[in-house]
Amino acid sequence: MASENPTSSEYISHHLSNLTFGNHPTEGWTFAGGEKAAEMGFWAINVDTMFFSILMGMVFIWLFRKVADSVTSDVPGNLQNFIESVIEFVDSNVKSIFHHKNPVIAPLALTVFVWIFLMNSLKLIPVDFIPYIAGEMGIPYWKIVPTTDINATMGMSISVFFLIIFYSIKVKGVSGFAAELSLQPLGKYFIPFNLFLEVVNLLAKPISLGLRLFGNMYAGEIIFILIALLPFWAQWVLSVPWAIFHILVITLQAFIFMVLTIVYLAMAHDEH
């Protein structure tokens, strides 16, 4: 950090800042955080978000591939039982919500649920542990929870939004999709009003999807950071119950993102 004895505001600001790589107006291409990172503009990359997002994606692929390669029809191990339970849980949700034929939806839902859960679970690591190690290695900023970065959550939600548009056009055609946006709910005599309502409704889906996940994870991160500012004895009294409660939040937010993804894609396939 900038000082050995930071104030509370400096401590909070530091832990909420990403390590960003971009083109600074005065320093050129560089790594920075905080206000300097904001000055780099839109095309800057949050390196820590990318690192942990990719890392958790690799953990997901490795874990499921490991189970797939060693799957047995005899008495399965605990890991196989757990992975099969996750797959059955996701599959049952897909079948109950999505009533069309599309081989992409179930794998997509599984990926969304497990990947977001793994990224969220990094929040359970003590807030000073990884930043301290990074600081000893000369890295000034190192934020470890990708879902507390709005760039990550909005990136995922915009990807879902593109799939909504893609399948809406693929299933209904350009004319059918245009009619859906312009002729509902009040008919052909109110096309401008219909178009306004439907476009707002369409754009609200990715915005609410991304902001919901970001807001819940960001708020939880702030609570952990505030607890870390308390005396050592108070940290244990408060952090352990909050971490236990947050296991539910972590799982619930991954589940909500998955369910809404399935719902939105089911709506894209519906003719009415």
C-alpha cells in the first residue's frame, strides 16, 4: 500500500481497487490502481479479474474432466457423487424451465452455475491474505473476487444478452423478432409505444442480471473489509458467522444467475 499505516478510507479504497493495465494519459502503458486506473479509460484491463476468472474456469474444467475420466458404475467416490448431484440439479432446473430442444442450454447453465460459484467462493479467503502475498511480490493491488468487478458481471450478462438476440432471430426470424418487439402488447396501432416498452424490457435483462450479481458480491466484500478493520478479537466474532452466512449468498447468486439465464433463453425460444 501507499503507506505503512493507512487510514480506514485508504485501506478500504485499496482493497476495492483492481490491478489495471492500460494506457495512462501521462505515463503511457502501465499497471495502476485506484484513480490512476480510472484515468486509463474504457480499454484498460483489470488483470486480477481476468487472472482469477480464467483460473476458476480452469479449475471447473479440470475438476469435471477428472471425474469424467474416472467415472465408474460401481460404488462411486465422494467427488463423483458430488459432481453428479450438481449435474442432476442443473439438469432438473433446465427441464423444468426450458421446454424446447437445444443442446446448448444445459451445458451453458452448468457452466454459468459452477463458474460463478467458484468465483464467488474466493470471497471466503481472508481479505488480507492474498493482497499481502501480492504486496510482498511487489504487486500493489490484487483484488481476488472477479464478481465484485462490474466489468466481469456485465461481461457475462452481455454474453447472455447476445445469446438471447441470436436465438430470438434464429427461432422466429428477423421479421418475427421485429414483430415481437413492435406489435406487443398493444397491437399495430401503437408500434412506437410497443417498441419503447419492449426495447426497455429487453435491455433491462442484461443490466439487471449483471448488476444483481455485482451488487450482492460487492456489498458482501465491503462487509468483510469493514470487519477486517476491527480489533482482532472482534474479527473472529463477526467474520466467522458472516462467512458461514455468505456460503448461502455465494450459492444463491450463482443459482439466480443460472435460472435467469435459462428463463431468458426460454423466452427467446417461445413463439408468443
